[in-house]
Amino acid sequence: MESFSVSSDQLNENLVYQSVPQWDSIGHMGMVAALEEAFDIMMETDDIIDFGSYNKGVELLAKYNVVI
Amino acid sequence: MSIFFNDLGKHQNSIVFTTIDEQISYNDLVFEIEKLSENLLARKLAFIICENNIESVLGYLTFLRIGIVPLLVSKSIDRELLNDLITNYKPNYIWANKDYTLSNDWKITHSNRTFQLQESISPFNHEFHPSLALLLMTSGSTGSPVLVRLSYQNLIQNTISISDSLGISKEDKPITTLPMNYTFGLSIINSHLLNGCEIILTELSILSKDFWDLFKSRKPTTFGGVPYTYQMLKRIGFEKMDLPFLKKLTQAGGKLDHNMSKYFAELCLLKGIKFFVMYGQTEATARMSCLPAEDAVKKAGSIGIPIPNGSFYLVDDNLDVINEADKEGELYYKGPNVSMGYAYNVNDLILGDENNGVLATGDLAKKDNEGYYYIVGRKKRFLKIFGNRISLDEIENITLKNGYSCVCTGVDDKLYVFTENEQDVLELKNLISAKISIHHSAIIVKHISKIPRNDSGKILYSELQVK
């Protein structure tokens, strides 16, 4: 939420890459860093560039045993 | 001497643009240029709201060919700022996505794919200097934007010098990773058009899967990046990517720190990619120097040597030229690509060359005993944030105009703002982020009980804690 300045009710299937001004490439890198720190994981290339939406992200994070 | 925007026809049936949806040849491009040119009048002012697509480049080339002066504007420009520019500069034409609807003072006279040409119904009669070819916004300019006035010779000469420095040939195939209204991005397009290359045009970000799908299917041989691009590439595991068709990378738009520079120089050597570090400014059309790829490892951290027909010299505080090695001074550049000067309003478009080929860069540099230059600091108060030049004094002025009080300092890619009013912290962050179009994560606003000043009231920036 902090990475894109969005509220919790915006966390749904409509939140996709570049759908809000703050989810640009810079916001994306910030989000990846924040997720890695919060869950103590190291994301792989394919997962970083595949992380195109909130829903896809939840699915990808499951691979790292992170349950949202 | 070859002129990239006039000599397109000689490349005939070679592909010029590839997008996700289509491919067109140089012949097709010339045909489309001729069609768009119908009924357009020379020596008028046009705005292009740029996207990395065929339409934008088509408009740009058409205007250059028939002597219309285009101003290239970012598609993410603040709408209020765009309206101010329209009011101040009174363009005759606006070439933009059909989403940009204007008032009744405009009529649509042409359309092509997603773009349309809007013409003013009460056209202003501009007075232009005959050499004036193109207007660019200095990167990150805010509030009252300053335009850089470029001549036809600036564009033609810099394009040739860049092409020679990088050894560009018809086999090179760039993919866009930077906006075309950004001088470095534009120079990549120009220098490859000169050589009859195929250019892959895309708005996709290097962080999207679609970008890399396009990349793997179209096999570009080269692209350029600002320091932040290289940080992202490192983070997404560029090291492990198998891209055997990629032959050249260029870096400009700010100083890549020494470690990153060395990392990419060594990695590229291993992968058989030529890695070129370059240095430039909009005021010098695009680029001023190049570190040859074969020196990338040995001279990591250097901006290299001047491009063909250009020269550097260093000047000390007394304005005397420094001749000895390893002594710091302000970097000056001399060459045919130094812009004519700035425009602050529409009346400045008639001004001639005010720089006479010499540019004081505002950067502090030194030279080693083999003639390679290194940027060591800045003379003026500005930062480079994600490749955009941001003036600290200008941000202070904008916040003041909006009723806040703060002082700004920082390092590249991180702007620090200090305010004595704790309740303003969040609002300042949002305001600055919106006004300069920079992601809020690069802006840190801190509350401070008292802004340090000397006896005469001058702000002591060096005493503000940045970390």
C-alpha cells in the first residue's frame, strides 16, 4: 500500500501494473523490495516481471510460502 | 552530409518501425510523411504529445522536413502545465493521441492510427529564427518550463557524431526503453534512422512480461538506459538472461556509480556485449562524450572522451583553464551540437545563437593523464532523479507559491525536503511528487525544529542531515 499510496479497499483484482500513477517501474521496484523485506524472501526474475497485478502477486507469493 | 530526416527514402523497403501490432518500411514512412504534410504550412509551431509509437515519430519527422518547429512534450505532463505552455507559446498545431481533446478553438484536420492533428482556428504568427529546428524541455523542468532551442545543424551534427562514436550500422536494431521526448531517447531514434536501421517502438516497461516477450520475439541488438534502468536490470537478473542477439548497451542520463559501472562493464565483456557509457545534456542536443566499449572495464566510472568534432576543457574558480591532470574544475564543452540557447517565452523563438558553440555544463570534473574525463560533483544546486534533472531552488519556489515553506537538498535519486511545520510533511510530499512528476518514494520530507542559517540568514545546506 505504501509503495503506491493506495488504500486497503483498492487491493483487489482491479489493481494492475500502471493502473494507478504510482505503480510505475519505480513503484514496482519499491514494492518488490518491500515484499522481500517483509516476508524475508528473494524473488526470481520471472516472478518480478510476472507480478502484473494484485491477484497475480498473491498467486506468485504462494510459491514462496507467503499467504495473503 | 547525410540528414537523417531528409534522407529516409534511400533506405527504401527496409523495415523502419516494428511495434507489437505492425511493421512499416522506410518507403511506407515517406509515403505517410507526404500524406501528413499536405496542407501544412512551414515555419509554424507544433506540439507533439509523445508516445513511443509510429504516430509520434511520424509527426516529428514530418515537421522537421517541412520546417515546422516541434516542441516534444511528455505524455505524462501535468495537464495544467500543458495548458500554460499552450497559452504561452500559442502553437498552430497539436499532434497527439485522440484522447487529448481541446476547446472549440481547435479543429481536427488529419488523423493517423491513434493520433490526430488539431489546428488552431485563430493561428498566431510566430517569428522564428531561420536556424531553429526543434524545442525540447529541460528534463524535470517545473513550474515555468524552460525550453532548449536546437538548430538544424545541432540535430544533424550530433546525430552523426553519436553514430560514429558507437559505430552504428544498418544491422543495429534498437528497442525503445526511454521516452522519445527525452533527449537521450530521441538521439537513439535519430542515430538509427540515419543508418537505415529497424527500430522497435514500445511504451512497455522493462519490468513487464510483455516487454520481454516482445524482446525475445523481435531480437533487438541494442538499447539505452539511465542509471535507474541499470539498477532495475541488475535486480531482475539481467546477468542470468540468455540474449545472444544483444550486442550493444548505452548508458547516459546521469552518473552510474563506480561499482555499478564496473559490474556492467565486466558482465557485458563476459556476454560479448559492447557497453558504452556516455555523457550529455539537452543543452548539447543530446550527447557530448563516450567511453569506448574497449575501455569500459579499465576506465569504469569515466564519461570517456569527447565525441567527434567536440572538445572538453576544465576551468577553475578564476575562470582560468586547467591543464594538469587530476585537478577538478567546471567542465566546459565546445562543439557544433551546443544549442542556440533557452526560450522562456514565445518572443524568444526569434533569438539567434547565444552560446556560440560553448556550454558551461555546471558539472565538476577532472581528467586523467590519458585524457579521460570523470564527473566528480556539481557546481549548481540540482539533482538527477531517475535521469531527470531537478533544480532544488525551483522546488523551493514551487512549494512557496503553493503556500508552504521548506528547503531542499539531497543526492541523486533521493530528494530531501526539510520543513519547520510538522503538519505539512505529507502534503509537501504529495505536492512535490505531483508537480515534478517523480515517484513519491524518491522524496523524503522531514520535520526539523529550526532550519540552519548563518548570521545573514543564508541557509546552511551542508548542515542538513541527509542519510
